[in-house]
Amino acid sequence: MSILPSDTQNIWHPFTQTYGSTPPVAIVKGEGLYLITEDGNKITDAVSSWWTNIHGHCHPYIAQKISEQASTLDHVIFAGFTHPKAVELSESLLKVLPQNFKKIFFSDDGSTSVEVAIKMAVQYWHNQNRQKKRIIAFKEAYHGDTFGAMAVGGRDAFNKPFESLFFEVDFIDAPLPGKEEESIRQLQKTITDNTAAFIFEPLLLGTSGMQMYSPEVLQKMTDLCKQLEVLTIADEVLTGFYRTGKCFATNNLKSGTDIICLSKGITGGTMALGVTACSQNIYDAFVSEDKFKTFFHGHSYTGNPIACAAACANMELLAQQKTLDNIANLCYQQTWWIQKFKNHPALLDARNLGTINALEINTGKNSSYFSSLRDDIYNFFLQKNILLRPLGNIIYVMPPYCITNDELKHIYEEIDAFLNQLKIQ
């Protein structure tokens, strides 16, 4: 019996205008690169199920560790208690994070990891009796859908109904190619004695169209913040765990940031988990006989043992040479394919960063998340049993690291077919 009638009757899906939309695709099984439907179709997950799945669906080792933990310790309050998997995960993360990070704070997902970071930064200054409360962010940014995360994101259709409720943020242009020096000038001009922190997606603005910029310009911006006593927050929810080729996008910087936000790939795409890591000096500002300097933040499922077990298994897999070889090969293959499409007449741009490729289709109009081409792209590939969820007129390919060269080739052959039949009005 199909699950769709009950789904349609009972469930409200995210980022979906149900008026005029087709029913969701019912998936009953995951297997490596593939999602398997009720009627047995295998759909290639070319976007890693919203950028989370990095080893392939239902990886047996992660599944085993989840099962073992579920039958050992399901959950325990994380205030006043701890457990082995949280400790193990903190040790694993601190080994691979830039050396200045010393403390791990657990939450539930990417948005909450950003909320933690913002509160951490503002209270850091408050605890030192310094009135530094303003945040600087990129106009094109996306940091999540909770209120603090929305406030530091670009003001657009996604959050317009709530804009009057946001705290004030100082926005500057992202340092995209051709705008680097202007972005630096804006940052320098915007920083005041009241600036608490600068938050950014390092090297890659995901939701705004997989827009990419250089580590050199980000280094200049973070150096400027350090000189002017402004904390830096790297939102690596998307870019973490080798998506950009290195373990973290900020590994491309000579000096680390003060706070980093992690989620998505942290559990290999199996469980919800967020992490906010900070430097020792951030943590030290909260250690005091004054209980009002406590960081009063937490979630019911903070440090959940099952999620931590999944993340520990993921970290083990990421340390294996086989995985590192797969990542290196995917980076090479993605670079090769982007060069092949670089001069395609249907494209405005073709760009690559590590394991991520983005193909920006020329529609004769400005690129937009709400491009009318979006549904045509999505439906074309779904009919080919390929999941590509375009950002308007921008196709991006971000598969799990387990993908083979032939499987990747198949995706690009279908992209080529779509582009070749496209008639730009």
C-alpha cells in the first residue's frame, strides 16, 4: 500500500508550495548513492540529500554503531552528566579542527549551531563588561531558519515576513570575484567599537547559488577583524568534512577563526547533530564565580549519545585512506567535468570548489532562486531518476564521496543532454 495518501493528508513539507505541486516521491530504502522508491526505482542522490550524506546511504559501519549505541545508552541529560561517545567525538573533532579550537558545544543542527555561535560571541563581550553587540554578515548569506540565524542571513523572500522581528545586522557585500577590494573596504568601514563578531560562510555561499570566493580575500578580512577586536565565526555547516577538498574550508587560512559551526556531514548524513567549537579564550570568558556569566543555552537532546555514536563512526570513516582517496578522486573528476562545461553556450558560468560543481544557466535574466527554469530542471532529471535540486537556474552537483567515475559521468551526460535541448528565450 502506498504511503503517499497519508503523507499528502498529514504532512507539511519544508520549502514546498503545495499549491500546484506534484506529490513527494516516496522513498523506502537508501543504498549507497541511491534512494529507492516504493515501486523499486533507484534514484541517484546527486545532492547528498541536502548536502548531508557523505559516505552513501545506510553505510553499514555507521548503522552498526548507531544500533550498538541505541541498545546501550539512548539519551541522558547533558547538564551535570556526560557519556563516552560525547567525549570520544570531542577528541576526534579537536584533532582535525584548526589548533586554536579547544572546546566543543553540542546542539541539534546547523541553525542551532549558528544560534549558539551568535550568543557565544555576544556574551563573550558582555561578560567582560564591553558593549559590543553588533554582528556583521554578508548580504548574500544564508545561515539557517531559526530567528538568530535568519537575522544574520540575507534579507530576502525566505524571511521577509519576520524581518521586523530581527535584531539589527550590518551587512556588507560578499567578496565575490571582482568585488574583493570593495568588500574589504566595506568591512573596514563597518567595524565600530560596538562590533561583536563577523559571521560568514567560508569560500562558498551555498543557498545563494553556490557562489565561490578566494581564501586570500577571506584571510585579509579575518586578519582585519583580529586587528580591530572583532570575533570571527565560520559557518562550515555546508563546507565542513572535506566538501571543499580540505577537511574544513578554513584550513585554507593561515590563522584560524574564533568560532566554527558544524552540522550536515558530521554524522555522515544519518542523524541530526550540531556542533559549535570555540577557542580557549572564548571559553575562559564564561568561567567565573559570577553565575550570571554562565552560558545559559541548551537543548533537550544536546549531546545525544546515538547522534554522537553516528558522528564518531563518521570520523573513523573520514580517517581511512580509502575515503581520502575517494575524496581526492571526486575533486579531480569534478574539476575535469567543470572544464568540459566551461564554455558551453547555454551557461553563464561553470565553477568548482573541491567536491562541489555549479553550472549557472543563462536565462537572459538575472540568476534567481525563483527562476521559472527551476521546475523544468528538477522534473527533467527526476524523470531520469537523478535527484538534482537546482537553486533556481543554477544546477549544482554535490554527491556522496562513494560515487564512482561512471556514476558521475552518467549525471553529466544527462546534464549535457538537458543543456543541449535548452532554448533560451
